[in-house]
Amino acid sequence: MSAVGRSLFGRRARLRWIHLILGGALAVPYVLVGSVIIAPAIGATDVFDSFPLQLASFGVGLPLAAVTSLFPLTRPLESAAVRWLCGVDEDRLAFGPAGTRGEKGRTAAWFTLHLGFGGIIAGMSLALPPFAAALIVLPVLAGLRDSRLGLPEAFDHTWVLALAPVAGVASLIALAGCAAGCGALLARWAPLLLGPTPRERLVAAEARAADLAVRNRLARELHDSVGHALSAVTLQASAARRVLDSDPAFVREALAAIEDTTRRTVGELDAVLGVLRDGDAPGTAPAPTLAADLDGLLRRTRAGGRRVTAAVGADPEALPPLLSREAYRIVQEGLSNALKHAGERAAVEVWIAVADGDLEITVENPVTGPAPSRTGGGHGLRGIADRARLLGGTATAGPTPAQTWRLHARLPMKGPL
């Protein structure tokens, strides 16, 4: 019984009832227009004096509602109402205006059903409760009984009068059942009539993919720029602390490198956040490239006491801008990994060359102990793989038989660029 009670009078049933009442309210103007059409056609002065004429006006008004449902906001507003009042999941509804003929036809069918069911339930909700209340109190109120209220003569019989309260309660339950049934039907039909079409699902999927691509790109930029800066600054500060009393010149050089690293990183962070805020970050600092910023990257890394040798067999100035930028990030991440995982006195070797029309980048450093664990990390390596894949290239990283950790990326000079 409790399940039946919830289905008839629970919160969801009440909200769907409200949804139907709103449909009835929306149907009123169309019924009035229908009455204006019906009255001259049959020569009636007031169609609302006759229940059949009211139904006729209602029937004439519904096709007019179907026509006006072509208004662009109808579909989004109806979808929002169904979501909040009928309990239909958001991903099963389309919130954009109907575009194709099929979408418009389904929207018109839904709007007509909403107003049709809503008009019926709203009319019943206005008429039945007062009538049911009169039936319930009829046996105990003699004055009310004598007024008849338009009741048939059968109510003069005692046994019929005794059953009047039962009939009143039954009519209220019937009203609740009709409202619950109509609300359940509309909730079931809503995804079919207001749901997204395959075209809309494809557009939404493409939008989500584009948004995810932007998020991934921002995550890579933040990880590579800020992560490398923090690793470099930590190493530089640590080296300066160890020789603070014995080598003031090195300390000054390390502090200058820390200042330069943090200043550049703040500029890169502003650029990335500008993309996040405005889409294209107008007026922010340009992204670093291999041509303009490789020497500074190597200098700042060496300022922390790390021995870094670089062999550049390619002309960075001749590289396409996109390739130069992504190559810089790959070298930066390779150096960052070396700072974090190689021993303090381990040398780092960088090779940049052009072979068979591809730009090859290799960063290698000795492994002083067990191969570095990537459990819970490895985001930078995944970022390198993503960058290489987007450029149509490949990237690998891992220990070698010579007890070194080797990062190798191969990027095409032409193709996806």
C-alpha cells in the first residue's frame, strides 16, 4: 500500500501533477481562441455554458498549439520543465531549439500532448475536489443535502446517501490516479519526443571532445612549465645552500637563475591562464620555442649544478613554429625528469638532430639506482607522448641496457604540421 500511495501522492507524482497543471494553464489561451472560432460557426453566444462546446473549443485549440510550438524557445523550455518536474535525466533531453523538420514535428507532438493531457487533468483538478468534498460531508450536513447541488434524485435513498463519502474519496483517488498515469506517460514519452537526435548527439560529442582537448593541452602546458620550474628552482636553491659559505659567486649565479626561472614561469602561467579565461589569451607572453629559448633553458638547468651537454645538429630557426614550440616542451620535460630522478652529480646529455626528414630529440641521463618508479606519476611522459602523437610522431622513454634513462622523440618536419 505504501508503494501505491507514493505512486499516487509522492513527491514525484506531485511534481508531475504540477507539470500537467502548467500544461492546462498553457492550454487556456488556445481554448479561448477555439471558442471564438466555434461560437460563430454554430451561432452560440457563450460556448462555456455547454460542456460539449467546451470540448469542441479545446479540440480546435490543440492544432493551434501545435503550430505555435514551432517557436524556437518551445523545445528548450519544455525540456527544462520535464527535467525538473518529471524527473527525466538531463542527458536524455535536448536543450537546443528544434532544427530539422523531424525535430520540429516531435516538438509539436510533445507540446500538443502536454497541453492536451494538462487541460484534461487541470479541468478535473478544478471540478472534482469540490464535488468530492460535497459528497463526503453530504450525510452529515442536512442543509447541504436539501440544496441538492444538482444531485440526482437517487441521493434521496438512505443507502445511496451513506455511500456518498465513499464515492467522494474514490473520485479523489481516481483523480490522483489519472494525474499519476498521465504524468508517467509524459515522462516516458519525453525522451522520444524531446530527446536529442543522432545529429545533436554527434555535435555534443564533438563539443565535449574539443573541450577535453583544450583541457588536456592546458594540463600539459601547466605540468611542463610549472613542473620544470619547480624542479629547477629546488635544485638551484639546494645547490646554493650547500656552497653558501664557500662559493658566493655560484650562489649569486644560482639566485639569478632562480629569479629568471620564476619570472619566465609566471609569464608562461599567465599565458596558459589567459587561454583558460579568454580562449586565445590576447596580450600575454608567447609560448617558448626551441629557437628562442633553448639556450636559456640549458643555462638555467646548469645553474643548479647539473652538468648538461647539448648537441644541436638542427637549425632551430628553420623549424616550423608549432614544431619548435612542442620540441621545446619535450626537451624541457626531459630535463625536468633528469632533475627529479637522476643523481645529483649525474650528467645529462641532450641531442637534437634532423634525420630522414624528422626532428629527433634525445635526452639521456645515468640511472644511479633502480629505475625510477612512475607509480602514481608519469604525467609528463604521457604529455610528451601526446605531443608527439598530435604531431604525427612517436616518443619512447625507459631504461637502457647501459644503465641510463633515455627519452627519445621523433617528430616529422612535415605532415600534420
